[in-house]
Amino acid sequence: MKKKLTSLLLVLAMLASSAAMLASCSDGEGTSDETSGAGDTTVADTTTADTTPVETAPPTPYDYITKKWDGKDYTIGTPSSGTRYIPGQFLTEEETGDIIMDSAYRRNLNVSEAFGVNIKHLMPADMGKFPAQIRTEIQASTDAYDLIAGFVGGMSPLGVEGLFLANTELPYQSDISDKPWFNANLNSALQINGKQYQFFSDMTCITLCCTYGTFYNVSLGEKNGIKDVDKLALDGKFTFDKMMEYSQNISKDLNNDGVWDKNDQYGVGQYGRFDNATTDTAMTYLYGFGIKTAVLNKDGTVQLTLNSEKTVTAMEKLIDMIYTGNRNANTVHSADGPTAFAEGKMLFFNAIIMHAGNYMRDMADTFVCLPMPKWDENQEEYYTTISYSSSHMEMVPVSAKDKEMSSAVYDALAYEGQQEVAPAYFEHSMKLKFSADNTASQLFDIIRAGTVVDFGMLYDNKVGMYTLPAKLVHQKSADFASNFAALKDAAEANYKKILEDFAKNS
């Protein structure tokens, strides 16, 4: 059986505790074998027992799941398209030297050996048709799938239809609050009246790689007298105003042709162009500022939270950043943005982490991935979000043949993903080994810990409240109040129906 693993941080905590104990012993009294001059009487042992509590790692799935399934198939259903990580992040037949896919191979091997299951993978439809196909198959009571994984945009609406098992019926997802392989911030947004039918986990790298961050070109910064921005971020002081200050005098018309395009240099860039009214980018900044679209209150009601003075001011700041002067690369096509950053033509670049591995592997300049900037230094935590269209969530269909097996193997796959896949993805993207004393690793952990979604993102249903900031930026309009008012009734009616459907099908 696979040797039980612990997370890097837990190991370090244990080492720190052990070091403290050793220091205590070296400074204290030891057992004395000295004798008095009168005879051989041994001096009494006055050593005080060390009562320092030993910090132990919390249990892993291998501690509390003891059952085996003796060669049964465990089948995961996913779309056949939408990301290059399908099918390799779900089923890889052998190690090939691809660090990302090899991590998935080891994950599956460890789980298969531990629980005696054969992991299989089916792809019944492409990204666009997958949600409808899965609905049809589950309603027909097919037991072909033990676990479903799909894109948030297409799958989250299905979460209120009674197609998936609730956490209350899944023995190893009934309480995931203390399991770091399930992101607490993300999962909290999926809980309605104590029940959760869909989950975010570390099973694959798909959601992790589709998390937003702020890439920073360290070399370009130093050429312009800017230093230690990564340390500033670690100190909790990387704010939007600081980013604006640093990016103020960076833009240059490098070829002096009077046309601002991919051949020039910019202070700030982003993957999503602002002539696309549905881009994640505008809302990504708002999430970074601690602003959400709509949240579920403890009393089970939905509260629209987008309408605030802070939002209005934030929109004004974004429009200024994007359109005033040539600070922002808003004229650079999305596909050209990552390449421009990799070529050293942007100081800051807002994008999903995936673009590091896709475009920055051979980047000559030194770079680091920072969190999204805070609103101000009074904001306690950094926040970011995921790509609504590209991130994955998992769920167990009500038609699964063995819900205990579905739950157990999923829990172990998520745990092994944290152990194997996440560190491998960091190494692939950032070009260095994950290490607790490495600044880049610490920033990576901050980004992961601060990743959030909200009720308004998951259940917008094309009403347009979630994409309103992008629409206004696209229109160069700071008229938030009237545009919000025009959508308010439709959004509230939509949220009310979501809750009614959820209650009806629970």
C-alpha cells in the first residue's frame, strides 16, 4: 500500500515542533549519574518530563477509509473538449516525463493500490453538449459514472436539479471543512441550507490553473528602479494604487510608429480584451477588492452585494487604468497578451495561472505570480477568483452504483491531487521546486487560499449581473447605478427561482 503522505506545510509544522522540543531538552537538566564523595549513592533523577504537546498531522483518507473494493471499476465522466488537460489529468496510462500528466498517473496509481479499484474515464460529449448529455443519462438511471467532472459555467446550473448526491449522503464529503484538499472558500459558495451537491477539489490541476493572479516582470521592474514587489506582496501591501504607481511610466512606443499594439511596452496588461463584454477580467479585479456579485445569507436568502459606493469607485479606477494614456495594453489581442508579457513588454499581467506554463517557460526575464491587488492596506486578505468558463467542479451522480465507493475514491483522489498534482503544477508553471521558504511558493499559496466564487457567479443564468462590470468597462461607462437598477429585478427573480428549485429537488 502506498506510504501515507502529509502536506508540505504539515511536515514543516511537525519539524518545527520537534526542533522546539530538542532545544528545550538541551537547555534543561539531564539525568545525573554523579556520585557523592562518601559513596556510590546515585543522585536522584530530578528531570522534569517534557510536557510540550506534539503536533501531529490530521488524518488522511488512508487513515479513515479502510474498505477495499476488490477490482471494481471506478469511472469518471468528463467532457471531451475544453482544456488540453483532458484526458491526461483524469487518466494517464503511463509516465512519459510530462510532469503534469505524470502527477495524475501517480495519483491514480496510489489510490488504485490503496482501495483496489480500476480507474476508468469516459467522455460522452464535447464541452458544449456535456451538461445536457449528463442530465439525460442520469435521468435514465445509468450507473456508468461514479464521479462527474465538468466546467463550472455549464455544470453549476445542474446543481439544483436533483441530479447529484448531497454531501449529507456522501460519507467522506459530509464535512470537508478540515480537509485542505477541498478549497473552503470555493465550497462555501455551493452550500445551501446545509447541503452541497457539487465540489471544488485539488483532484486535478484544471481549477488551479484557471485561477487568476497578477504576473509581475521582476527584471523590467528593476530596470525602472522598482524593487521587491514580491516582498511587498508578502507583507500584505500590494494594492491597486501601488500597482498604478509602479506602472505609471512604463509604457513605451518601442518602434515609434505611433500605433499602440503588441510590439510596444505597457505598464499593465490582461488576457481578456476589454472590447469583450463577457470577459472575466473586470470582475476579477472586483473580487480582488473584496467585492462580490451576490451572496447567500445564513437565513437562506440571497443578497445582491454588487451595488455599493465601493463598486462605483472601483469601476472608475478600472476605467481610468484601462483607457487613460497608454498604461494598459487594451488594444493588444487576447492571444497576443501572454506572448507580449513573456517577451518582457508588460510590467504587470492579469491572467489565469495556466499562462505561465503555456507561454513563460522560456521567458528570459525573471517573473513571479502575485495575488490580485488589494483595495487598500486595510483589507486583511488577498482575494482572487477562477475562470467561470474554464474551471472544473466535481459531483457524484444519484445513479452511481456505490455511493460509498464514489465518495471514498473521490476523497482520496482529491487528497492525492494536493500531494502530487498541485506541487507538480507549480514546478511546471514557475520553473522551480515548491519550497516553503521560497517567495514564489508562498505567493502561490496565498493565491490558492484567497480564491473565491459567489452565488452570483455560479447562478447568474445569463441575467447579466455577474458580467455587468465587464459590460460597463467595455462601454467606458461609470454609470453603474442605472445599469444595476435595470437588472436588479431580473437578478432577484432568478436567485429566488434557484432557491426554490434547490428546495424542491433536495
